[in-house]
Amino acid sequence: MDKQKLLEILAELHDELARAEAVDATVKEALRRISCDIDLALTQDAEPSATEPAALSNRWADLATEFETKHPHVASLVQQVTDLLSGMGI
């Protein structure tokens, strides 16, 4: 259930970013890389390594901070992803 919710929020986040005009290209690229890392973590059969979960959560938290002022809806979506990742142990 959490995995499906995470995928739904990621899709919504990508749609929102596609509509956002003032999002820095560097931030968009960082989001794309982190999303790819999450997709990889979700599709792997093995347990993630001890450093991966903290790294993903920290990177998502940093992104939320980036978006808080200029794009509050995006920041909210990023925070939801962070919470889901934490709850899933990723």
C-alpha cells in the first residue's frame, strides 16, 4: 500500500514540476536523480544497504527546504514522499 501511494505522489510531483515555471534546472535534475534512486530501491528484491535509506531521506528533506517558499505545493508533496520513505524504511 505505501509503495503504491509513494508512486502516486511521485507521479503527481513530476506533473507539478512540469507545470512550474521558476524551478531551477539544477533542482529539477536533483529531483530526477533521487526519483530514479527511489524507483531502484522499490524494485530491488534485496534489502537496501544501511546508508541508502538515510541518504534518500536526507536528500528529500533538502529538496523540501528548496521548495518551501516558492512552491509550497511541491514542498508538501516532497514532505509526503519523505514521510512515506521513512515509514517504509527506505
